[in-house]
Amino acid sequence: MLNLQTAPYGAFILRVSLGIMFIAHALLKVLVFTLPGTVQFFQSTGLPGSLAYVVIAAELAGGVLLILGLYTRWVSLALIPILLGAAWVHAPNGWVFNAANGGWEYPVFLAAAALVQSLLGAGAYAISSRPAPNPHISMAQ
């Protein structure tokens, strides 16, 4: 059974964790792999190099929006294709994250987490949050 008192805090923790993860991955592509290196990697997988810029922008903007709690359901859904794309790229490497060049399980898990976030909504401490009506309080009171 869903605990209505703690569920908003669980959604908040998931939302902020996903947001931080997306920002970290965008910064990894920019600061560690560099933009030219990331473009070259995308091209080496058969993807257009310009898609690297789209992915970085989506990860940065999506991460910030998630942390703030703005458009959480839509942002979470919009980021799932990026995660599934990452899973596709890492699929040949095998299952585990410590496989050479990373495994596919981490992006698949994050895609599932993003789907859960879209189902839960923003949770507590979100800018776009409105208090949910309490089903235990009668409107007649």
C-alpha cells in the first residue's frame, strides 16, 4: 500500500538524484570527453555528430528542471529516449557497469527510474508542486 505521507519525499529523492545524474553525465561529456571527443564518439557509433549537442543540452536542461521540480513528468519521459540510446550504445559491451566501456544495465535502470518518476510526479519541494487534496479530509469540514 502506498504511504501517502512519505511518498512525496521518495519522489523528491528520486527526482533530485536523477537530476544530478543527468547533469553529471552532461558535464562528463563536456569537461572530460570534450565536445569534439563526444561528437567523434557519437559518429563512431553511427549516430550523427550533431546529436551529441542535443543530448548534452537535454541532459543539462532536463537535470536542472528535475532538480527544481518543473514539468517533472514530461521531462522524465522526454529523457527516456536518451537513456535507451545509451543502452543501445553500451549493449555490445555486456551486462555489468565494469565491463570495458560500460554495460547496458545502468542506462536501462535509469530509464526505468525515469519512468517511475513520470508516474509519481514531482513529489515534495518542487517548484511546480501544488498540495494534493487529502483524501482523508471531507470537503464539508
